[in-house]
Amino acid sequence: MSYLVEDCLIIIFNELRKKPSSLYSCILVNKYWCHVAMPILWEDPFELFNGGSSSRHKLYNLIISLLPTPSKRLLLDNNIIELPIQESSNQPLFNYINFSSQVPSNFIDDMIKLLIKKEDGFNIIKETSQKYLLEREVYKLFVSNCENIIHFNWQTRQPLSQFQGASTCFSQLRSLIIDLQFVTSIELFAMAQICQNIEELSVFECYDDIPGLIWFIDTQKNLLSLSLYFKSDEKQCLQLSEVIKRKASTLRKFSIEPLIISISPKFLPSLINLQHLELKNIYGHDNDRMDIFKEYEWAYSLSLASFPNLQYLETAFLPFSKECDLIEKSNGSILDIDICRMNNNIEGIGYNKKLIKVISTNCPNIERLNIEIEIENLCGIREVLINCLRLIKLQLSITNNEDKCACDELLEILVEFSPKTLYKLTFCTNFIFTPDGLKNFFENWKGRKPLILNTHSCTGNYLTDDYKMIIGKYLGEGVIKEII
């Protein structure tokens, strides 16, 4: 019977994971409840813990108390902590860190910042040394006690692979974020010996062909997702491109930003199993950073690429018009499109009309669409609404409405031609609707699935009292379910 009771308690306590204060109250009921609930509370408490500095101090001091005696003595000798070294009889009831399912970098970083403060006669060398020592001992504590963690955000200069228990801690990693501001090539070589089963890898602050990173990626046996965030395009990464090509058969998701020319695109035609593609060329409209040769190299590689299993496509400020080609070669598998373009792209704003036509013809299963439309071609969206009968969410922007023309025609098209599945609408910058146009739209939407409207980025007409009254009226009547 006791096993049944424990099973029931575990179910109840698991429901309270996101309510740490309630779970903590359960711990205080009795010793039996405490032993059942404590591992659940400490499995992943770090993101949920958002108390004030006083509460955080208590938690951080508890973690200090879990350090082995040599670590505490080292911190005491360097004036980093003031707590006395506890006798074994006064040790905490549990090894709380042993319950943890993660090595929480952000949490540890906050701990270091809170416990080591600038003092009178501030000495930056002393402070840096103290922070490094405290960070090292805390990471040692977590690495030696956490087993088989699945996700890790790697943003420390500590030599984690050298710490006791590193192979047990990191060998089962499946999801990893690497920040190259902190992680060295040498440490990447070392960690590649421990974790070779990464499925989801994100790399921040890429700046060159780093040998350790190349080797780390190469050793992964089943890399499904790769996201690259570059901080520089001074050197185009060629070896990184080659290792991506070698991993192409397993990759299902690939993402790059903020400047795509930071890497050679020769790997693109090899990504034949890709399902999710993000090419965010955020800095691409900056003329000072443009490289025509590299841009045409990307255009050529994309023209050779074909992603027949593609389900998600997101592009931003591509300097060439290849979205249509990618959509046409997707075999109708695309479910989500998010495209942001430059008004002055090399093929002119008329490319938008072609894009809408291609989407309506080649994406019968699409559920979410975010594109720009031209004020002269509002009716173009009709083709998408008629042919894409599974559309759930539609987000629209207008590329050119300097004359502030009313867009009521679009509302009429939405009412008449939208599939029954559509109920999430977002109107972004430059949309203007008249009060009568909005009233007619909401009146004619009655009887359909209530709308979820996102108008936060619209022009100011939604901020006037007239528009607020109209939206409030139909929100009250249930025509609009939610405004976000």
C-alpha cells in the first residue's frame, strides 16, 4: 500500500513542478512527503526560481554548503565566502545537486554576480580571480553530481571536460548551446571525446573556421539540427561548410543568421532531407557589408538546392529572389512560411505578386503564413485563401503605403474567401482600416471561429478611442476571442 501512496504523491507533486512555493509547502508536511517531493523540487528549480536577492542568497549559500570541504576551505582562504566550514553532523539532509537534471549556466552566473560584489578599494584583478575560483568550484559540484544531463548551455571558460564526473555528466547530451565567446577550441576537442550523440546544436559568436568546432561537429553521430549565429563575416567559413556537407544526410533543421555570406553555401545542395530552413540575413540590407561575389555564390547554390521534405521556411532580407524556387521544389510539403524581404530587391517589388502565386499553387497544406503584400495587389491574397484550405494563421505586412490608403478591400477578401480553419490574424506596419470597414468585417465574421488578433505592430489607428470601442464591442460579443 505504501508504494501506491508514493506513486500517488509523485503524480501530485509532478503537477506542482511549476509552483515551487506549493511544492515546498508539501515538503514541510512530514519526513515521508519530504523524501518524495525533494527530488522533484530539485530536478529543475533554477529557471523557476525568481526570488529577490535575499531569497537567492539563501539558496546560493545552501549550494555553498554542499561543496566538499577542500572547496569551501579554498573559498574561505580567498575571502570569497564567510560561512564557517560545517561539521558533518550539520550537513544538509540531502545532496540536492544529485537530483538536478541540468548544469544551469545562467543560474551559476547569477550566483557568482550576487555573491561577489565590488568592495571599497575595488581591485579588478582580485575580483576576477575570486569569480573564477567560485565559478570553478560550483561547476565542479554540479558536474560531479549531475548524471546524464540532456541539455546544456555552454557559456563558461571553465575546463569542464577535466572535472571529475564529466564523462558521466555529459555523455548523454542531446541538446547543446555553445557560446564561442567563452568556449575554446581545445575544450571543444576534449568535449568531443565525451559527447558524440548531440541531436540539436546551436553555436553563437562564430567568427572563423575553428578546428575544435569542426572536429566536434564531425564526431556527432546523429546531428538533426544545426543553428549558426555569426558575429563576423571578415573570413568566410569554408571548413565549417565542408563539415556541414558531411553531416547533411542526418540534418533535418538548419538555421543561419545574421549574415549568410559568413559561410560558404556549397553544402546547401546536400541537405536533401531538410525539413526546417532559416536564412536570416539581418545585416543583408547594409551596403557596407555586402559582398556581391559571395551573394551570387549563395544564389547559385540555392538554385541547385532542392528540399522535397521542407515543412518550415523562414527568410529575411535575402539579396536574391530564390524563395519561389525553394517553394516550387518542396513537393507541397510546406506547413509554415515566414518571409521578410527588402522593397528594393534586385527583381523589384513585383516579385511579391509572383511569390503569392507560387505559394497558392504549391502549398496546399500550409497552416501558417507570414508575408508582405503590395497596396496595389491586396486582392492577390485571394488566391492563397482559395487554394490553401488548411491555413490557420495569417500575418501580413504592406511594403508600400506612403499615401496611407485604406485597406478595407483586404478585409472584404478575408471574409469572403478565408478557409474555415483560419482564425489567427496579424496586421503589421502600414495597414490602415476605416471604422466602417472594421465593423463590416467583424459583423460578417460572426458564426465563424472566434478571431485571435495581433495588432501590436499596426499603425496608430488602432490606438484611437473609435477603434478601441469597435474592437471592445466584438471582443465582448465573442467574435474576437483574444487581442495580443
